Amino acid sequence: MNDIYTFPKDFIWGTATASYQIEGAWNEDGRGPSVWDTFAHTEGKIDDNTTGDKTCDHYHRFKEDVALMKKMGLKNYRLSLSWSRILPEGKGGVNQKGLDFYNDLIDELLAAGITPFITLFHWDLPQALQDAGGWANRETAYLYRDYAEIVTKALGDRVKNWMTHNEPWVHTMCGHFFGNHAPGLTDLKKALQTAHHMLLAHGLAIPVIRKNSKGCRVGLVNNLEWIEPASSSERDKAAAARHDGAFNRWYLDPLFFGSYPQDMMEWYGEDVPQIEAGDMKIISTPMDFLGVNFYTRRIMAHDSQGNFLNCRQVRYPFMRKSDYEEWENNAEGLYRLLIRLKEDYNSPELMITENGTPLQDKIENGEVHDPDRIDYLYRHMGAAWQAIADGVDLKGYFVWSFLDNFEWCLGFTKRFGLVYTDYESGKRIVKDSGRWYEKVLKTNSISL
């Protein structure tokens, strides 16, 4: 008999998606292009040469999807908005049809007894703003505040849970330094300036959101990793500290301490961002919670010929054949990360806003069997339970993702969903993991 772990009675269980990954309808009803439309339409940028033009067609099938969520017992749903669907140029006139879509979606969710959690920015910057310099242009932070004003005025009477950004590290570094995400740049100085302006936009938006959505809760979502040195050598320890500084602390310290980590400021040297008077006070405006997206740990070693941090990732010793080539099923890393956030950042209220694993799911006799995903989720939910038992103020957990969808530069080569998407027909099939999660939702507990 397996142990049963019961969560606090008010624990928030949910699932998550993002606008570009599921909506499709990329050029319908007045929507303007985003950087991801431009990037995906550029030959060779996406692993399988696909785009998000249609993907799950959620724009046309949202009522069906909400009905499926209700059938599965989901009570909370994290989604993002397409900035360019609401403001095709990123500023100026509102596209009412785009705003109407989100109004209708929110009403449909509420009618089904599902609480919406909205992320304002999940990497799909309007192309018109990118043409004017993108996030490296300081004005974009203020245009984002204007966008937040429009959205929260329209939806704030019904939506009471807001997230300003999803994973600034990814949009900053993958999009502006590594070049494998939109907008596909490879400039470290621009990447760090982008990070600063995204964090500034977060701080600028918080009072606007609170003004228009009375009694709401506001946070930011960071992707975070548990990082370990490959050995006990001082060089490997220093390499791990640098990776932690660039990946975790650069996006946490400004929020909680009002400053960038000094060791990384020194490491980046001339590439550090331009910071104006008052910026750090704005960035560190108190939040109600921190969203944590967790997928894996990293083991880092010193390598003077390695990346911009003089370090390299060491392969994991216990990878399964089903593990994605970058990630392992290491739930202990989540536990240790949550404890670290409690100890180093003054016990903030936390929400696990994404956690999941990609597999090569296939339909067999009309069903999708994904035992490795169930195992992954069970272990990580168990780590969350243990962290709560050890004093971490963790309020909720959202599985990534509700549907298989367009996974950015990976295209349709990876499936994360609790629900299988047939991209040709649009058919949805609840996987074994989705049915297992239904039991979690009904009992507020986990077991195998």
C-alpha cells in the first residue's frame, strides 16, 4: 500500500498554458504579429519547422477546452494574454475583438467554477515594439504599464490573481543572448538591459493592477533551478555560484533586496545594464507571492573554454531513457530550492506555477499511457508536500501543461500535456496522467 499525502485544505491545484502556444488564430480578428510569429516564420528557427499559427486552435475551441477542464475537476487555470491581440501595435488603439475574446474566456471559466490566474507577458512581445528596440528600449517598460492598465480595467472586476511576467530569464537570455528564442538576438549587453527593463515594468505595473483589480494578488513568475557543483573543488563551487548568480539570483535579488548580486555585477563588467535613479525601488515593490517554475537541477563544473560564465553543465548520473535530454526526474532539487527560497529570501509566499515533463506520447487503442509523467508529478508533488511540512509558505501547484502545444523552438517535438492534442484534427484525449490528476484534485492528496 502506497502512502497518501494530504495537502492543506486551501491548497490551490491547477494547470497552465500560454497564449502563443495554444491559441492559434495568429492573424485573425485584428491581432497584430508578435516576435514569436516573426521568429517561427523564419526558416530554420524551429526544430520541426512548424509555427504557432494554428497549434491547438484554442481561440476557436476555448468553450470545448473549458468544458474539458470542468470535466477533469480543475478549479484553477493559469493562462497568458497575447499583448498584440489586444494592442496590435503594442500601444495606441485597442483591438476590441481581441479584448472580447479574453472577456468571453474569463466568463466561460467562471461559469464553469474555474478561477483564472492571468500572466500578462509570456514572451510574445508585439513585433511593432520590437521594431522600436524591444525590451532593450526603456520606453517598452512604460508601454507595458499602459497595457496592464487596459487589461486590468477590462478584466479586473472578475480576475483577482495576476502575474506580471513569465520567466524573465528565458525571454532575456534565450531570446537576446543565446538566440534560440524570439527575437533571436545574441547580445549580452542587450540581454541584461532587457532583464532590467522587464523587472522595471513589473514594478511599474503592480500599483496599476492593484488599482483596477480591488483585492487582487500580484506576483512574478521565475524559472528557478537547484544548482550543485560537480565536485568539491573551489573552481567547481565558484562555477556553480556564477550559474546561480546568472540564472537565479539576477532575477530574485532585485525583487526582494532591491539590488543586483554584486558578484555578478563585477563578472558582467561593461555589459551591466544602465540603471536610472529610483529603478531598484520600483523593481522591489512588494509582491503578494513569487511564482516558481521548476523542471530540473543543474550540475555545473568549471570550464575556462565554456560559456560566458566559464562553466559547463555535467550530465546527470541517473537519467532515464524517457527523460528529456536536458532534464532529469529529480524532485529533491525542487524541495531544496523551496527551502533555499524560504531561508534566503525571508519566507516569501510561493506558488509552483509550472512543473511537468515532456515525453514522446503516443495514442494506443484510443488512449495515451504516460506512467513516467505520473511518476514525475507524484515525486515533485511529494517534494512540495515535504517543503510545506518543513515550513515553506507554499500555496499552490500548477501542472505544465493542460494541453500538448507548440513548445517554442522545439515546435511540436515535445509533449507536456495532461491532455493529448491531435494537431491535425484538433481532437483532445485525456492521458492517464490527466485522469490521475483528477484523483489528486478530488482528494487533495497524492498517492500511486
